[in-house]
Amino acid sequence: HTNAIYGFLNIMFKILEEEKPEYLAVAFDVHAPTFRHKMYEAYKGTRKPMPEELREQVPVMKEILKAMHITIMEQAGLEADDILGTLAKKAEQAGLEVSLVSGDRDLLQIATDHIKIRIPKTKQGRTEIEDYYAADVLAAYQVTPLQFIELKALMGDTADNIPGVPKVGEKTAQALMVEYGSLDNIYAHVEEISKKSIRESLIEHKDLADLSKTLATIKTDCELQLDYEQARAEGFYTPEAYTLCKRLEFKNLLGRFEKDAAANDSKIAESFRQIEDKKEFLQYLKKAQKQKEIGLWLITEPVDATTKKEELLGVALSMSDEETVFYALTHEKEPEGQLSLFAEAVESVDDTAEITEALQELSAGTDTQIATFDVKHQYDYLDRSSTEQYFDVLIAAYLLNPLKNDYDMEAIASEHLGILIPGRAEVFGKRDFRTLLSEDAGKAMEYACYGAYVSRKGKKVLKDKLEAAGMKCLMEEMEMPLSLVLYDMQKEGVAVKREELKAYGDALVARIEELEQSIHTQAGTEFNINSPKQLGEVLFETMQIPGGKKTKTGYSTAADVLEKLSADYPIVRDILEYRGLTKLKSTYADGLAAFIEEDGRIHTNFNQTITATGRISSTEPNLQNIPMRMELGRQIRKVFIPREGYEFMDADYSQIELRVLAHMSGDEQLIDAYRQEEDIHRITASKVFHTPFEQVTDLQRRNAKAVNFGIVYGISSFGLSQDLSISKKEAAQYIEQYFATYPKVKEFIDKLVADAKEKGYTETMFGRRRPIPELSSSNFMQRSFGERVAMNAPIQGTAADIIKIAMIKVWKALKEEGLKSRLILQVHDELLIETAQEEEARVREILTENMKSAADLAVTLEIDLHTGNNWYEAK
């Protein structure tokens, strides 16, 4: 959470702009109990604690203030109000005009003609500040600042843990103070108070009035001094503070720092230079081979908008803080109609081959350690026989915090090195690197050099952090080798029959038109089925179907609403099918065609730094999301085919997450159920429903299956009741019976949540961490989500780690044996190999052996393996 920090800084900057003060200090409470803490606890036994969401932000707030060189005042035994009150009075005595800024109205008692109390308030999303000198307090509350203490003693303040006198509200307290002038005088004339309930409450609770006065009184004579020289209000906008604000994504505040931050940039960039001469740069690459460690960043971009094929535009190399260089490659096209003999007569107009050869020579040995950013994107030009020599700062940053949206170079520099570098958007604008090189070569050089510099500097910091977090092995033995496996898979791609894809799309169109006609006939009117508003009106108003949920924009036609109605209303079934097929048409039949390249293959991007659990994802296009629930969805796999003389071999882990749960929980019953090598869902049904195995019904098995998989995902009784269309009470009984059957599963899941609450993260079997900030939220829904994540992330993350290990082992075995067969796709728990027909038997052995041995679990890892002439047949 950062909302309090952001709000505080906004208010502070607003005040600074208005006041232009000579001195500034910020006071904090110290966690050690103060005099008022002890007084209140003696009265009530406990004092309202600071909300967790706010408490966790205080250290970060202090970190920013220190970075801005702002004086922080705190002292054990004193509350922030006591510090502010004392400093204000001392400053007034020294002849200074004082402003105290706080949301606490207790400070109104400090107001004088020279001490102004400023109270920020949020009104309609905007911050307004109320100002109070002594006269303003009297005008607002009909009491002087000193009398304000006794006003608070009478009416109390729950926010400040001041009990007050029961039945005495603000208006009554004000009336009493106006009439009698002080608490002592009120009690001297208490019998004269006409209202019986108020009179009796005052008499009965005098001890509370006295306690409340003590609690409401701010100390103004504490033993502390402010060093005015140190507290001078100047030099706030430091590079360190900028870096922190950037890390916290306070984009609206960054402009204040730009000038000073730019000065910090230039100091690092002073060591950057561009090498124009190719021979000099090749010598530089030779020199780099003798270095123990270097930073290397290759800038590549697509040749044009129609292809993913990229070309190398520049190379940045950092060998020390004083030596970072950049070389821009030449890509001059031969004029049309020019004789090829001319090109041979002069020096080559494209130096990619020569630079690539030198880069491969540099990266071929493991003596020189190469730190870089997004190594998978650069393997085209580097040695690919091993990954031991590479360290990818992008992957390292992802492992340390897998929740971020992106891991760009400037974010890594800011978060892990504490330095500010210009970001891509700031440097490029809407230009690509090719354009930037031609328009502003200096900026292009600086941007590339920063990449190499940050990679080299970041390696040690990130490596140390990974080691401290227990993820060094995960980085070196899993994620780095995996980057090369994914690169290879992307390069291979998968063949798609364009004509069959078109035929598939045509078949979808025919069925979509058929459904559209049926829906309109059943509704008795034509309307836009894709318009939720029109669809809702037709179903719930025109056709009077019960169960409509009206929202501000009309009736909800979300999938969960329609699915509940589909069993009873054929039109709803048709609408759901129509929706599914139109999505298939746009996303797959039409969408996939755009990604078929010149070689007739689709080359998806496999991403290893996106998901929070460590799963690999696929984009442009997403081949991991091909629908499997409906037959027409599955049919799309028929268009994916192997090359001639090959077949597809598909291996899928069987119930890997349940097997991981059995192992990690150590539940003997669940482990034994798997060792029986019987139907796990039927075994669970037999145990949960106390039914002999052979007498378990299909319904019982289905219910047990839902519970089995639901437990892995932290399902609630409500969620299970929705899935199985049963009552919440019945669903709760199923879950209870499941935990009674597998008691150690319950213990394990409870411990996962407890540990995550204590540590702030979960871990897989292999040490992969997944932070869960939601667990400390004050919002119940967010905390509940956090608990479900804590239950699931270690299991799903471990399954993801196992499939990664299997991929590396299978890929290595195919390479080492010199086989033609290639690993081409990964879909969660499934691997697809384009298998040379004569290698089928050996590939089957490699897949089986390496997938089953990917992890040593208490239960065996089992796979389902099939072959076919297309992906549909193999699945």
C-alpha cells in the first residue's frame, strides 16, 4: 500500500509551495508506549492500534523524507503531538511564525497569534486545508485554545482514544464551556445543570472527565531541541528521492525532481562513448574476452511491420564504471537494379555477420561472465551451447518480485541500484530505435549504454538478493537454461494449414448464422445478440425469463448468470454457444491466420517473466488458451500439423497439482490413494461418501473431483455450491468430509496461510517466492483473495517448476543425442514434440523418462502420451 505516503507527500508539497518556509521538521510517534498510552490502557485495557495498512507505510515514508534530507523528529515516550507542541512553543519564543500541519484537531489547543494550525481535509476528491489561529478556534468552537482541551475532555474523541463523558456530545460540551468557562467550574456548579441525564452522567463519570483532560492535553515542555541549521527547508528534490518516487510509481510527483535528477544522470553518462570505426569495436570485443565480467546489451528491432524477423541495430558493452561503449551497425540496402558485382567490389554494406561472429566468440567461453537484459531476445547473435556464462537482470528482477507489470531497465536501475536513468518512453517518444539513431545518435548511444551499464552493475546486487532469498539455484539451474529452451521453441514454431484454418472459419460462420436465426426465432424479434443491453431486455423483459439481475447499465448477461438459466431455456443455451463460436472465429479462425509467417509456421512468444506463480505464458498469438471444453473449440487443433516425415507426440502430466498436494502435505491417505494406481476421484468419493469403491456413482465421483481440484485452488463452500449446483451448507459438508478424510491436507493448507501472513510470501518446493500483499489488507475481500492465493501458489508454482525442469531435461536429451525431433510447444502441463517418424520410439522414452523424473515426489509423476498426424489427434 502506498496511498498514505502519496497523500502525505502531496499535502507536504502543497504546504511547502504555499508557505515557502525557512525550516521544516516532521514528527512521528514511536512504537514504545507513551504516558497517554499507559493512562488509556489502565482505563480500558487496550488502545486502538494503527491500522496495518498505514503502519506498513511508515518506514517507507521515513525513507523518502531522509532521501529528501528532511529532519525527522521522534522520541521514545512522546507522541508526535507532544513533539509538535513543544517545538511550536519554543519556535514562537524564538520569534518565529509557526505552522503546525496535522489531521488531529487536538492541536487546536496550541494555536496562538503566531502559531497557525493547518488541518487538511479531503472534499470531493480534493484536498482543502483549514487554518486556525487562536481567534479562529474561538470563532469555530466558542472556546479559547486552552479551553479546547476541556471541551475535548467532555465530548471525547474515539479516533484519539479519549473517552469523554457519556451522553455529553459536542453541542452540550460547547454550551457547558460557554456558560461555565472551565471543567472545574462546571463541577463546582454541577447541581445547577437542569438536564437530569447530563447532570447525573457528569457526577457519575468525573473520573472519566479528569482522565480525558489528561489524555487530551498536549505536552509543550518536552526535553528536545530542533537543529535549525539541519532543518533548513531546501535541497529536497534529490536523485535518491526521485528514485524512490519512481519505484513507488508516483508519476505525478516526478516532475518536481527532473532538474536535479538530470544532473545525476549526466555523471554516469560521462563515461559513455560511441565507437564509429568497426575495426576499433571488434578490438574492443577482443579486449572484453579478457574481462572477468562485462555488461552487454544488443539492440534489435523487427525489419519491418510485417514480420517478427529482427535485425541487430547496435551493441553496447560495459567493462567498468569508466568504460561503456556503443557501436551502431550499418544496414544499407543495395540500390535496386545495382549489379551484385558492385557490392563485392566495396566493403560490405551490412556488418551484422562480422559483429555476430565476434559476439559469438566473446560469449563462447564461460571465463567471461556476461550480464545482460532479456537474453532470450539476443540469442540470435550469441553462443548458445550453454547458459552458464549469462546472467539476465530481467529474469532476476522478476524472481525477486513476480507481481510487477513490467521490468524495464529504468525500473531495475531505480529499485536495485538506486540510480536514475532515462526511460524508453522518455527517450524514444513514438520513435523506434532505428529512427532515433538517425535523428539523435547521442540519445540512442546513451540509452543503449545505460542498458549495458545497468546490466553489469545490477548483476552483483541482484545475485546477492537472490542468494539471500534462497533463489540462486532457481535462477542458475532453472530459469537461465529455460530461456534457451524457450528461444529454441520460438525459433522452431509450429506449422499451420492455412486452407484448413479457412475451412474451419467457414464452418464456424455457418453454425453462427444458424444459431443467430434460431435465437431470433425463439425471441420473436431480431436484435443485436452481441449487445448486452439489447440481449438483457429481450431475455428478461420481452421473454419474461426469471432470474434477471438489473445493474445501472441494464440487465447482466454475464456467463455465470446465463449458465444458471441454460438448463431450462434453449435460447440461453444457443446464446452461450453463439458467444463461444464468435470468440473462436475472431480469436482463432481469423486471429491465427495473421500470425502465419513466410515459412508457414506460427512463432509464438513464450514469456517467463509475466505470471506471479512462475508459469510460462504465450503471446502473439496465445497458443495456451485454445478452448478444450467444446468439441468445435478442440477442432482448431487439427490445423496444427507436423512437417513432412514427422508426427506430433503430446505428453501431458496427469493431475500434477493434486500429486504435488499429496507430496507437500504428506497426507498418508492421499499418498496411499495415488499409490493404489486407481481412479483418484473415485477413491476420494469412496472415502468422503463412505461408499464401497465399486459402488461409487458417477455423480459422487463428479462431486469428489470438484472437491479434489477445488481444494487446490482454495475453493469456498460458496464457490463449490455454484460449481455443483448444490446448497452452500451441502458444499460445506463435502469440504468438511474431505478434510476429515485427508486431515494433513487441512493442516498443510492452514500452515500455508499462517506462514504467508507471517512472512508476506509463499514458496514452492524449489524456493520460488510469491509475495501476497493482500494478506495485510484491511479489506475483507482482498484478505480472502490473499488466503486463496496462499493456498494455491505453492502448489501451482511447484507444478510450474516441475514442467520447466522437464522441458530442460527433454530439450537437452534431444540435443545431446543429435535427434531431429524438436520440442515446439508447452501448454501448462503439456509438452508437444515434432517427432521424426524414425525417432518415435526413442522420443517416447525421452519424454517418459525425463517428465517422470523431473521431481522426486512421494507419489509418482504420471503422464498421458499420444501421437498423431495433427495436434488434435495427438491430444
